[in-house]
Amino acid sequence: MTETSGAPAPTTRYLCICADDFGMSTGINAAVLDLAAQGKISATSGMVRRSAWLEGAKTLRQVDTARLDVGLHLDLTRPDTPDGFEPGLLGLLARTYSRTVFSPALHADIRDQLSRFEDAMGRAPAFIDGHRHVHQFPVVRDLLVDEITRRYPTSPPWVRYTAPVWRGGPERLKAQVIHALGGARLAALARKHGIPVSRRLLGVYDFSGDTQGYAARLSEWLSECRTGDVLMCHPSAGANLPSDPHGAARLREYAALQRLAFPVQGRLGEVALAPLSQLVQRGELAYA
């Protein structure tokens, strides 16, 4: 007779690795398309008001939707000039938390970005998240959920949730702050309206260190992920904008992500990549 330890059998965990900021620069576009072709990522979110979006979208729309979720990276802190420096986040935070933001203009901006996505991709976004996590801010989340409900009543895109992984280390505070800016309220609002949400958010760090350091972080995130989690990343193959404060970190992330090979074997079982839209279709990610 074979003895058993009584421990649960290891199972496959399905993780979404999402490359943010598609459309910000040609270098970011090149990295995303390359990683998607190699099967290193399973989602990317596009910035439809940035200079490299339209040209990049021509290629992006040809990628198999069964392998890559393409979503809208809601962008509410755009630079005043093309490829210029982004304004600080405090102004938008103050206006949304005090509810003094001009809602009609904000709603029009959300509608416009969704329309630009649809026009360029020929389809609705598979999901929606926010550049600098703005999609969860007060007022923004209400208008966004209203627009999703109106625009996609039968098959809404999933929305990225910012629940952190409760772990130690210097990134813990940053992850907590991000989630505190409205994550729980966005998730509750989405659930109320039947909009699927992802589970936890991995990939939060301070953009410091070298390629080996980022690779070590990747290994940690992969070891602790659960099905339905999103690991956000910000790769670039080069040609970064002078105004991009994370240009060097993007190169390091790209180098480390290229070395991944899925499925990854771990203590809790293997980790496989999956577009979260597939989990939604299978009923495995209804309301996280």
C-alpha cells in the first residue's frame, strides 16, 4: 500500500503576467510583442492617447486572443506635450477624493479612451486597469463601472484588483498604499454590477536594483501566486523616452522576463500562464 502524507496534491496555478504601458513608446511596444510571441506574458494594457499606440496596435491586434488579453490602461495623468513629463498624481487624487473633479469631462475622457481602443483593435478590451492605478480612485471608479455596464452589458471586461500579497519586505508599504487608494471599493462596486475582477496584484516594487535583483523578485512572486492573480510588469526593449523615470528598470525587467520558461515548477505545484478572460469563461474568476 502506498503511504500518503495527507497534504493536498500540488495543483496548477494559472497566473496572468501583464505588461503595462503599451503605446507609451516604440521600445515598450517591441518588448511586449516579443514577450507575447515567446509566451512570457499573457496580457498587456494599452495607453490609447500616447504617441506609439496607433502604430503598435496594428501589430497587436494580430496576436491570438487565446494567448494574450489586451486591455485598456486608463490614462488620466497624460503629459501636456507628446512624450513629455507626466504631471504629479496628487492633483488628481485631491480632486477625486474631495469630489471636486469635473465629472462630465472625466466621463467623456473614459468614453473616449474606450472608443479609441475599440477603433484601433476592432474589439472591446479584454480587461481594464489604470496607469498609476487611477481606475480605482473615487469618482473614477463610479464612472468607469457605469460605462462598462452600459457599454458591455452581457460580456463585461474583467477589472484589475489591487489587493496586495501580504508579505514582508520594503515593498509591503507601497503595495498597501496602492490598495488603500480605492481597491476594495472598486472590487465591491464591480461585483455589485456583475463585472469580474482579478484576485491579487503582484509586481509592486520600487524599480530599484539590477537584473538579478528583479529576477529574484520574479521568482518570489511566482512562488506565492494563486490562480487569478495578476503580476504587473513594465518591460521595454530600448528607445525609452527621456521623460520616463523608469527607463532603466524597464530594460532590466525585459531581460529578466525573457529568461522565464513556463510552466514553472514550485513547491505548491506548477505555475502556468493564462489570459484571465479564459478563467472568466470557465467560471473560475467570476468575482474574486
